[in-house]
Amino acid sequence: MCQRKIRDMLTMPRIWEQGNEILFMRHFTHGRNSDNRSDLVCFLGEWMQQRTHQLFVDFLLFLATALWGITFIVVKQAVAQVDVFSFLSARFTLAFFVLLVLFHKRTWPFQRDTVGAGALLGVLLFGAFAFQTWGLTLTTATNAGFFTGLNVIMVPLLSLALLKRPPAPFAAAGVVFASIGLYYLTGGWPSHWNRGDMLVFICAIWVSFHVLLTGYFSTRHDPFALTTWQIGTVAGLSLLFSAARGTLTFSLPLPVWVAVGITALFCTVFSFSVQTYAQQFTTPTRTALIFTAEPVFGAMFSHWYGGEALLRSHILGGSLIFLGMILSEIKPVMWKKIGAP
């Protein structure tokens, strides 16, 4: 009953005064009967429920981003000891089997469309990880963080060009602040590009398409089955490339196996399940904006764990990124433009 009242309320004739500067709450509080007030109560209840869920979803994405960021230095240390594709093979193979155990009821019987969508996402995800991890062996972690973070600009542009979906005004403002913050956090645009920088820049392109298509497919397929098949695809491609290079081995040093376990369970099984689930309820632009916090956590953890200096530029850049994220959360909730009378 309450939802029907809300629907009727939003399709009623224009309730805004000239200039669109009146909160529509005023329409209810100045009503002459109790029905308007009851509609307002229904609306506020529905809005609070939706808003709480949206904040929960964004928190899950934020937590996944934090896990990726704090393990940045862990991955860099691991690939300094073993081949990139051997590390990826071990990480994603372990993650795939864990996902199969956790979500076997969702992945069986096979749904051909879901497997196909997951495979496409897996190809994009493999490309992103391969180029980023390969690039990390040839450039600094700072440069890698900067170029990977450029997807915060690419995603809204691709969303506009391919999906005809421009970002909301506050989200667009958030992207601007986050981009400036990323610039300061990572020390600005590198004066000279090396091969590693180019590889990580290509990674950012793959990440952008992955975020866009995850948002598209997550509303059309079971998110956990989708996650399972995309991680399985990454595992298969990693094994294939590692075997082709003649570097395939699971005889890894103990510290590398520790890194494999951490990244497989927390940064793959948990984080990608969260991303696929959460993107059912949020836009690709907001997702990319939250992901911009990854180098912030990377810098903080590198300071605490790796002994790297925490500079003023890190603090300023991180603050601007978080400001951008806060801006993206602002919605003119009590303002609802209804259309012409």
C-alpha cells in the first residue's frame, strides 16, 4: 500500500514552486489533510531503507578496495621471487576451487549465458592483472598506482560513449576531486614513460571495461556464479600463459604461498564476489570512484609495513580522493523534479 502511494505521489502533477527551489517536504507539511503526511512517512521509510542498503553496498566496495590496496606491496614482493604468471596461476586456481565449493549450488547446473558472460569478464580481468603485475616488475609501485587509478576518468567517459549514461553531477564532481587527489598522491604525471608505465596504463583500460561490463552483467545473471566463472577463466588463462612460457610451477617458496593464500581468499574470493554483487545496485562511475582509494591504502600500508615515507602529498592526495568519494554519496534526496504540469 505504501509503495503504491509513493508511485502515485511521484506521478502527480508538478509540486515545485517557480525556480524549483522548494523542498517537496514542504508540500506535505503544508497539506490540508493527513494523507499527505502519511505519504511523506511512507516515502521517508522507503528512502531510508534504500539509502541504508546503498551505503552498505558502497562500504563493501570500499572494504574490497582496502584489501586490494594493502596487499599491493605483498604482490610486488611475491612477483620479485617468482614468475608473474606462475603467481597468478596459483592465486586464481586456488580462488576458483574455493568459489566452486562455496557456490556449487549456484554454478550447477551450468547456465550457458552465465558461463559466457563470466568468461568475457574473466578475459578482461586476466588482461588487467597480467598487464598490472607485469608492469610492476618494470616500474615503481607509485607509477603503477597512478596509471591504474586513471580508470576513474575512463569509466565515466566510456559509460557516456557506449552506454549513453552521463555521470550524475555530484559523481562527476567526485571524479574531478579524486583525479586531482590521485595526481598528488602518486607525485603527478611521470615525466618519462617507460615500458612498465605503458603496461600499467593498458591495465587501466582493461579495468575500465571490466567495471562497465560487470555492472551490465551483474543485473542479468547470478552474481556469485558470474564471479566463479570469471575467476575460473582467469585461472585457466594464467595456467595457459605460464605453461607456454615454460614457467609453470607450483613449487613456490613459503613466503610466496602465504601471499597466494592471502590474495586468493581475501582479494579474489571475497573482493570480486563483493564487486559483482555490489554492482547490481550502484553505477560503474561510483564503483570506479571508490576503487580510486586503492593507492591510498597502498601508500598507508607501505608506510606502516614497508617503511616507506608518508609524504604531505600522500595526505593531500588521499584527502581529495576521500572527498571525491563523499561527494559521490551526496544526493538531493528531498528534491525530486517531477516534470512539467
